[in-house]
Amino acid sequence: MLAERMNRLGTETAFEVLAKAQAMEAEGREIIHLEIGEPDFDTPQHIIDAAVYAINNGNTHYTPSAGMANIRQTFAEYITRDRGIAVNPENIIITPGAKPILFFTILALVGTGDEVIYPNPGFPIYESVISFAGAKPVPLPLREEKAFSFDPEELKALVNDKTKLIIINSPQNPTGGVLSKDDVRIVADLAQSHDAWILSDEVYCKMVYEADAVSIYHFPEVKERTVLLEGHSKTYAMTGWRLGYGIMPEWLALHIAKLQTNCTSCTPPFTQIAGAEALTGPQDESIRMMAEFKERRDLVVEGLNAIPGISCIPPKGSFYAFPNITGTGMTSMELADCLLQEAGVAVLSGTSFGQYGEGYLRISFANSKENLKKALERIEAALKKKTLDKDR
Ligand code: PLP
């Protein structure tokens, strides 16, 4: 018999859809993978070289739970430079991936009786961990008519004296939306006036196509009530390395480090060293990757808008498109299943990201232009066949 709390733990459907698609591939079906949330690029060679050098030179042991002192220093200098706000090494906790920062922050800050506002549709781990921690998840709907930002009045109506934490994510998974400066300011003001914390998930901050995304650190007055979450998975195509970090008040960092001591002990030293190389070394590979993503974004958005029943606003960031599929007459789940079974295209239902994802699909463009074109053709053909079958 499992502990009761396990009933409150959710998961990420992306991994389930991937497993289903791989099972179909094992039976000989050819599947185009548009469900995956990781860049299809190799980690830049200079980052790999730094890790190999580190392993060959003895960096194969435990490190302090919070991270290696010199690497925390490098990360702090990077954030100070990049976000234009002074950050000390003592504010940084380095973790195996950014996910542990999410998990540890929520466990450290919220419990029974607390409410946590989180974006919906949004990264499914938010709701899962909020519930797991015993707090009440309060979804903040993201609206297509607001380019997948929130309605300020809706947010104001959700905040009350039980609100302990507000989670934001910009650029956003799954919608590709980017919060405006005014939207971020509203969150900052509400957190201040209601004495709430902010968890600002900025893992896609370098993956933008138009203007830069506004960091929560644009509003220094909330720095002492903020955990800023960053990581290397997306920007440097390092998902498998497991490297992320949180920036937070020093006193909270001590508690988050204690959670890390209780859980993973530390992040592998060669991964930390590779992460420092990523931040301080040449950025051309990342820039090249984003130029390619931009071309794919334009291709996908144009292709989706040409399919009857589907419309798609261009994502301003991340590498996901979030098309509206209500014109097909199918639910998100029905269409995602139909595309996998009949077109051999794996995508995610918008509802994998919460109830406000109904009416949408998430399409990752972490695949070649050739495959994206083929996928668009297959989607169009599958929908045409469905319409013909219905009319018969
Ligand atoms: N936050 C968001 C919005 C994400 O989409 C992801 C990964 O998909 C993460 C955090 C966690 O990334 P990682 O643990 O690989 O650093």
C-alpha cells in the first residue's frame, strides 16, 4: 500500500506519449516526433571538452550540496551581468536539472492551507508538486486572445491572504507566450501587496524570436521574495547532463541546499564545470540553434494556419507552437490520438498541460524542417480523411 501523498503526485504526459510512439516504432511504424521538449541539437563541443577535461583531472567526487564555490561564483557573475542586478554566490544553488529547484522551492515554502497560483496551461510539474506538498493549486488561465498571457483582473481575483506563492513562466511552455513588462510588474506588485513569494521559471529566457523576455529581476523590489529558476537544458541543448540552478535570498538558499543534501547530495562536478564553460565560452552554437528554430517556427506556423480547422499564433519564445484546433470538431486528446495512430505524428494534447489547454495541441519544433513539412502534410491529410469519412 502506497503512502497517501502518492495519490497527489502527477506526471508529464510527454514521457508517456514518447513511450507509446516508441512502441509503435518497434512494430515497424514510422513516427515523426513532435512531442519532445528538448532541442534536437548536440551540446556544443567546447562544453563537452570542458567536462571531459574535468573528469580526466579528478573532478569525480562529491561537491558541496549548494555547488562548487568557484562555479557558484561564475554563475553569480553571469546572472549579475545578464539580468543587471547584483547576485552573490551565496544566492545560487546548483542542482541536477532545473526541476529540483522547482521541487525544493515548493516543498520549502508551501504546505497545508496555502494556495499557489500557477499558469494553466503550464508545465505539468507545477500542479503536481503543489498538490504533493499539500497546498492548493490555483490555476491562472492563459488566454490566446492575450497572446497566451493572463488577464490581470483574473489574476487579481485569485490572489488572497492564503496565497503563498505565484509561479510564472516566461517564455512559456507549452504556449510559447512571453509576458510583457506590464504583466510581470502586475505579478511583482501583487506579490508585494499580499506578502507572497514568486517562483519565476526562466529556463527558456534565451529562446526568444522577437523582443527579449522581461526577467522578474527587472523589478528588484521583489528580489527578496523571489526564486528565479534557470538552467542549461534548453539554451545549450544539455537536457541529459542535468544542470539547473536557482537564485534566491541567502537564508532560503541554506534550506534549499539542505533539501539537496537530503536528496541528491550534489550536482556532478564535471557537469557544473561544463555549465560554467557554457556561460562564459562562445555563444555561437546557441545563436545558430535559435536561428534554425526561428525558421522552423515560421514554417510550422504558416503550415498550421493553412490547414482547415486549425489556427496558430506565432510563439514569441520557446520551441513550441500551440495551435487552436477547435475548428476540427475534435477534443485535444481525440486529435492527438488520431494524429499518432493515423498520421504517425506524435504531438501532445493541450490538456497534458492542464484544463485550460483544451482546444489546443502542443507541437515541438525540435525536429528537422524536412520532417516538420512531412508532419504538416500528414496532419492535413489525416484531417481531410476524417472530414470525408464523416460526410460519407
Ligand atoms: N521548466 C519548464 C517550463 C520546462 O519546460 C522544463 C523542462 O521541460 C523545466 C522547467 C525543467 O528542465 P530541466 O530539469 O531539464 O532543467
